[in-house]
Amino acid sequence: MMKQIAAAMIAIAALLSGACSASQIVNTGGDTKCKDFTTQDEKKQSDEVTKMLKDKNGGDPTNIEISATRLSALTYCQTLGKPDTKISEAPHG
């Protein structure tokens, strides 16, 4: 089941890749660019941050870690970050 979903997501991403960036379709985690992150809704931002923290730490982050990191990345993107800056470059715990 998961393999079918993953294959479908890849196919959808390939079809839509000309229209929008990958992070709108797939969780790109720490590779998400500020210009994409700042336009996402809170749930999508939290999904990206969760993936980034999971990739970095290997375990599931707590809700507090996710919220704090999301706010940190959002603030960074809106101030010091450039449109193509990755959210992983924002200072976070």
C-alpha cells in the first residue's frame, strides 16, 4: 500500500513539477526553500519541519520542538533568509 502511494506521489510530482516547486507536493524537509516555506499553511510547514528534525535526529520530534523550530524558520525566512535559503540554514535547536 505504501509503495503504491509513494509511486503515485512521485508520478503526481513529475506531472506537476513544471507548474510548482517540489516542496508543495512532497515534504522536502530541511531542503525547503524560504520562498516556499513562507507561502505554506501551518500544517505543511510543520510537516516540513518534522521531516527536517527527523532526518537530523533520527527520531520523532516533540510538538514543542516542531512548533519552536517552525517559528524559528519562519522568522528567519522573513528577516535574514533569502528566497532560495533552505530552512535547515535557520538557527534551530
